[in-house]
Amino acid sequence: MEERQPHIGTLNEKPLHAALKRWAAEEGDRFEVPVGRFVADIVRGEQIIEIQTSPTSALRHKMEMLLAHHPVRLLLPVTIRKTITTVDENLDPIRSRRSPRTGSLFDAFDQLIGLRTVLGDPNLTIEVVRIEAEEVRRPRTRPRRRRRKDWEVHERRLVTVIDCVGLHHTADYLAFVPPTLEEPFTTADLACAIERPRWMARKVAYVLREMGVLFAVGKAGNAILYRRCIAPASESAD
């Protein structure tokens, strides 16, 4: 691997990405290191640490290449609490308020869908970083399309890291399906069990099915019936 001069952050790096890089960094780390045709955020010995604050759809090929040769730790931030700051055209603050929406670990599945082909790779550890963030909104700078809002997100800033949840083994992903949920089950049953909307339960089931953690066993009407590929912890301990 060719090494660049160690530094944290680049001119084009967004504030949230740069802040999480500083949070994850340790003494002796190397930053922005070319690895093949890609650039790794952090290199620590043989381990590569990536921070992904944008959609993961474009990350798959990079991850496949990195995982073939290195252990990779991928940090995915999930906003649990958010403050919304509105600014004017000159980026001067106008007002600030706390968003009523509360995030959860299940929001990580928005990102995990794009990584479904590499989840479960023994070289991959996903770390879902639960954060409190500030979202800065400014007046829209491009022509507004029909039904579009008058504002756009200018940037996101890290307020604090709440905690971090690691996903490495199959059992870590199976933990998103409550052990009390009886089999077979539909995504409607899963939605009730996790107390989340059905569209979110569909994402969970889709990712876990692609990983081989769940498998389809039939249908109940138009709804797919699922079973776990391994027993939940409450049963395997008996």
C-alpha cells in the first residue's frame, strides 16, 4: 500500500465524516491511504477502517476489493437524536429546534441493504454508531421541482457519539428478530414484534434473507413466511 502524508480530513470532506474519523482515530493510524484503485479512510496495521455517511449503493465494489485482502471495520452512523438548525443564504443561523423523530438501530438497514452481498464476510465488522447530530438546512439553491421543499440539507454535524453496536457474527444480525417471535412469521408479524412500521420490517427481512439468516418457507396469502436458519438464543440455550 502506498502511503500519503498522515492527516485527518480533506478539503472536500463533510463535517460529519471528518468528526467520526477523528472519533475513531488512534495514535499511529494512517489516513487517506491508496489501496488498489480506492482510498481507505484509516489504515491501522492490516485493518482498514471506513466511515460511510452517504448511501452505501456505491460502496459495494470497494468493499469487495478491500475484504479480499484486509479485515475491514465499517462505521455506519445512525442518528438517534437530531437538532435542526435553519440558516439563511449567507449561512447565518435563523432558528434551531429539536426534531421530534427518534432514530433506532433498525434505521441502519437503510444502509445495510446496499451492502447485502458482503454482510457475513468473516473479514467484515459493521459498527453501527448511534449519534446525536445537528442538521443544517438552508434555502434551496437549485430550482424547486414540484412538491419539493423550499430548503435543502447543507451539512450534518456530530454533536456526540451515544454508543456503538458491532455486527460481525450471524447471531449479531439474528438479534434483530426477537427470540419470542414464533415461526413461521410474516413481515407484519415482525413489524409488531419490533414495534416498527411494516416497510422497515420488510427491509430487515430482505437483508437477513439475502444473508441467509432467514429463509422463505411458503406464503400466507400474498405474504411470505419466514423461518430462522439458526435457532434463537432462548431456544439454543435449552
